[in-house]
Amino acid sequence: MKKRFPLFVKIALISVYVIFLAGSVVRMTGSGMGCPDWPKCFGYYIPPTSEDQITWKPDAAYNKGMIIIKDKALFVAQKRLTSGANFNLNNWEKYTKHNYASFNKYHTWTEYINRLTSVLAGFAFVFLLISAWAYRKENKEIVALSFLAFFLMLVQAWLGKTVVDSNLKPTIITIHMVGGLVIIGILLRLMYISATTLSSKPKKAHPYHSLFNKLLIISVVFSLIQIALGTQVRQFIDEQVKLFGFENKNYSLLNPNFKFYFHRSFTIAIIAVNLGLFYINQVKNLGYSLVNWILGLLFLETLTGILMYYASFPLGTQATHLLAGAVLFGLQCYLWLQSRKAKEIGA
């Protein structure tokens, strides 16, 4: 297990990005309430495929915790029972955490797959933790960071439940996303330790450049600000969707607030800083290949942002925009770790 630690770090990192992708698809399709409860879905471990499965019927068997739709409301079975000829309210408790009482099999299964990716990621983090424990005597940072990442994944699971119970409260969704970025940062630190400290293969040392390092720090800070602004814009869009309905996405950015315009204009500053990084990297021959990838992701971010605003959210643009932003943040963090190491070597 010890030798496979670098592999488990990569698998854990990929799993977090898969969660980001799955979560963005959920929001893109409006499937967030496809399952009204958590961790089950309408009381099932495997979700229903038709509304008939969750509609109350006489002479039908129900397990404790199963959720049904009756009279445009949700009810939870209080015990295992077989229904009689008439609906007996004494056997059921009205689901009061939210008043969302609708069934769409596509939304339900989209949300279920989103949850399934989180479960699979959980296994990846368990293996990460087990393999990290083997380094408890020689590298305590590996153990500490692995435990922290695992703990934050548990917090993320709890937040996932809170998101459902709050009927997709935008603030909690934002906290949920920021928590994911923190986990990415921790995993990237573990990946960097694996590549530099644990690897037997010597790594190419990059020359240190003071201005490049300063611009890099600014670019990371700018990305964090932009992501935070993006979540605020996302909150505004969510409120618009609730107001006009998911089918009227063309109204999502009707009369946008100041945060949207700042988020859009701030992109210019971000591009300028990263073009500066690209210029210094080329002129001074620093050899940071990640700079090219960062510029490519910035182009993708800008393009999808333009399409969402001017083309009323074409299919896939929201998911691509969110995932590209998360990957961009990760690349900038890893590049900063490389630059910091170059400074330490040169000191």
C-alpha cells in the first residue's frame, strides 16, 4: 500500500474533479431535487424509475422510510406496512424539510449518479488514508494532510445532505463548492510531495524568477476571488430559475446585478496577469509547461462564459465552465508549489 500512495493521491484528485463535473451537470439540468431525501432516494437505495413506484396505492407493501407522493405532497412511511383500501395518515408522516413534491426520472437518476460518484470517491479517500498511514514515522505531513482531506470529505458528505434538506439553498451550495477546492489544494500538496520527496527519479529544477513568482501568487488570489464571485452569480441565477422556471433559462440573467458585471469584467485582469506569466516564462526560458495549459483553460472559461450570457446557456457550457475553473485553480496551485520550490533551491 505504501508504494501505491502516489497512485491513490491521483485517484483521489481525479475523483474530486469527477464530483465537480457530476455536480455541475446536476445544476445544469436542474436535477438538484431529483431525490428529496439523503442518502436514500425516495427511501430507496436504488432510485425508482417511474412515478407509479412512489404513488400511494391500496394493498401495496411499503418499507419504513419509503417516500410517496400523494395529493401533491410527500409522505414518509413510519413503519413497514401494507396499505389498506384508504390512505391512513397514522402510518405516514408528512415530509416537511421542503415542499418539493415532483418526480422526473431523468432528474432523479442524474442526482443519483452524482451521489454515486461521491460514494466511489469516499473509497478512494479510504485507500489514500490507509496508504498514508504507512508514512507516519518518516513523514508526518503526509499523514496529517491525508487525514485532513478525509475529514473534509466527510464534511462534504454532510453538506451534501444539508443541500438537499435546505431545498438547494444557494449559500450552502457555495460553501460545498469552496470545500471541494480546499480538498483539491490539499491533494495537490500531497501530489507534489509524492513527485519531489518520495520519487526516486530526479525532477527538473526550474530557475527562480521573482516577478514570475509574484504574478503567480496574484493569479491564484485572483482565481479565488473570481470563483467566489462566480458562486455569487450562480446564486443569482438559481434565484432567477426558481422565479421563472428551469425551462425559461433565457431569463436566468435578466437584469443581472453588479456582481455579475464585476465577475465578467474581472476576467480581463485575470487574463492580463496570466499573459504576463506566459511572457516571462517564454522570455526567461523558465520551462513551466503548466503556463500553457493555464492559458488554454482561461480561453475555455472565457468562451463558455460568453456563450452562457449571449446564447442562453447552451447544453454543456455550465458544466464546462465550472470544471475548467476548478482545474485552472488546481494548475495554478501546483505551479505555485513548483515556483516556491525553485525559490528554496535558489536561496
